[in-house]
Amino acid sequence: MLCLFDLDGTLIDSEIGILGCVRHALTQLGVAHPAEMRHWIGPPLRHSFAPLLDHDHDRVEQAVEFYHERFHAIGWQEHTVYPGIESMIGRLQAAGHTLAVVTSKPERHARPIIEHLPFGAAFSRLYGPDPSSPHSEKATMIAAALADFNAEPEHAVMIGDRHFDIDGAVANRVRGVGVLWGFGTRAELEKAGADELARDPEHLAQLLTS
């Protein structure tokens, strides 16, 4: 089976790095930081910056550039691997599944993270959106993965913590498994149409190897 994994909120807890970069960008633009920021994790940056910057295209682009500046320097290192992820990946490999990453992070930001993970070599491919795109592109990237691996939709699964992941799975008629340890909620994942919900990485391994 082709197992496609989201990155932030699924494999790694990247809240510190992502929100640190958001705050850096807003500070550079002289904009006050919102009190609640967890919802920034998952959607495309432009989607989240726009309301705070009056949908001013130039300021949004400046904010994205400031974000990338800090992320490239230190933000990519500011994350932890969720407990149980490494052994779950090992179980999937042992079962003969093919693994890849489908993330909303630009590839240039995701690649160094994956290369430094102790299990990074388990992933055959990395799919990230065009850095200039305002869209999540999860559906497009899942479609590209199905084509690259010559996989039928019924022999693939998308695993993630936000509705963007499940939306992409539904669009491609791929099984969508929501994970409950990330930044989304059970209600969000159920509303999006997740086929199954995993309580923890061990439960996910059971769902994918049974």
C-alpha cells in the first residue's frame, strides 16, 4: 500500500518553529500578534496572513518572505517527533508498504527536516507545493503521488491531522485517516469525511497493517 503522510501535526510537533516564524514576520511588519495562533498550523501561509494584513497582496508577500527567512535560518530545527512515530514507521516498512510525505510546507523547507529525522530514509518521495501558491494543493500532490507510484486509489491512504489532508484524500477517492494527536480536532476530521481516526501512532500502525 502507498502511505502518504502529512508532516506538521502528524510526524512532528512543529508548533514552536512555525509560530516563532509567524511572530517574527508580524513583528517585522509592525503588526500585533494574535492571542490564539494554533490554527496557523496546517493552512497555507498566505491564507492565514491575509486577514491580518487587510488582504494587501504586497504585505502578505512580505510576511511570507520574513517567515521563510527565519524558518530557513532556525525554524526548521524547532520541532520534536511525536512519541511512537519512529516505531510505527518501522512497522509499516516491515509490512512492505511504500511511504511518502505530502506536506503544505514548500519542499525546500520540508526536505532538511525529513533528512534529519532518524527514519527520514523510509520515505521514497517528498511532495510540497509551489512556494508561490496560495493553495494547500494537497489534492494535486496526492494525485501526483498516485501517478508517480502507479498506485490505484484503493491501494493508497492519506494520513494527516487537518481537514486539508482529508479533503485531498476525498478528492482522489483515497482512504483518509485522521490522526488525533496533531493540530486538528475530531470534529474537523469527521466533518471532512475521514474514513478512520487514529488515537495514537500504535493505533495507526494497527489500522494500516491489519
